[in-house]
Amino acid sequence: MESEFADINLSAVAGAIADPARARMLCLLLDGRARTATELAAAADIGASTASSHFQRLREQGLVEMAVQGKHRYYRLANGEVGHALEALLVVAGAERAPFKPSTPSALREARTCYDHMAGTLAVRIHDAMVARRWLAPDARDYVLTPLGEASLAQVGVDVARARHRRRRFACACLDWSERRSHLGGALGAALLDALLERGWISKDLDSRALSVTRKGERQFPAFFGPAGEQPAAQRDSHAAA
């Protein structure tokens, strides 16, 4: 039955993309970052009420999803398939998309505290590495820490057991306001920050929320949390056993 209505569904999705304002907003979301309704409306040069109806249409067609972070509501592409489809259409259209340019001061953009866990470019990279290395497994809006992840984080000195007993969410995605992508929040995110400070991989700025990577951290971060480089012993041993 689904194949029978495939052409109708395709027409509905194409119609949602076809409007110039909606197409502009979708292109702005192609970098994987989330943006507020105000930012997207301004970029599309439309009013807030008009933007609201556009967002509703895009959500109904499964093209975007809304993420709530505190009092703010952010919009991002619903999934990677939407991104691939838009990229292909841009190739056909012969268009190029502008890169994301954050306005956050550089010291805070690279690494900072977000309540009791770490945020910024470094925190987003750590989050992405933990997901890519299968230390974290998505579970609805939260994460499950895998046995491999627990063993690997133990090498950094993260007290996972203590984090599990705290009366709060254990591990969750927290939308980074400068990168507009997720970093690790919850009790596990706080425990990770404590461990990195204790190990001397990062240090706190005395006068702001900024964090600095130490020389020791510069040596250790690539192997543990980088996209490439030597894998931690726990992960090497897991692969060897397999």
C-alpha cells in the first residue's frame, strides 16, 4: 500500500521544499546545526507568524524536528536522509551553501562549562567520538553507556557508579548554543568534566566559564576522543577479543 501512494507522498514532500522561504530555511540547517525560529525567519526574510506555518508544514512532512533547550526552541533536520536528499537537490541546482559562522567569543566557543558539564567545540567533538566509538548508544532522548564505554571512561578516571546514583538524568544530549550541535549532558557529562579537571587535561579560567586544554590534554585527547589516532586500551582489547 505504501508503494501505491509513493508518488503522492513524494509530491507532498516536494511541495514542502518548493516554497523559497522553506527551501532557504532547510538549506541553513544542512550543516547539522540547530537554529531558532527567529534566526530562520530572519534568514528567510519572513515574519514570525509566517515562519510558524512553514515550520508546521516542514514538520508534518518529516523534514525537520524541534528541540527544546530551556526556554529556547531550536529546529534541525529530522534525519540524515533529509540531508542527503537536500544535498542531491543542491547539486542539481548548482548551488553552494554558506558555512556556519558562530558569533560566540573564541575563548568560550572552544571549551567552556555548561552548568556542571563541558560545552563548546571540544565538548561536541568528544560527544561525537563517544557515539562513533559506540561508547554511547542512543535511547530515545537519552543515552545508554555501553560496557565498552564504561571501561574506556574508567581509564580517564570517570566515576560511572557515582554518576548512576545521582538523582538526575544519567546521560543525555545537550544542545550546544554556540555550535548548535549536541554535547554530553547529565550526570555522566558532569562526571566526565570532573575527571578531565582531576587528570589535568583541562583547566578552568578563574574569571569566566572558559576552559583551556593543557599540554597534557593536547597529548591525550586525540587518542581517547579524536576521530583518528590510537584507540584506548579498553577498545583495542575489545576488538582483539572479537
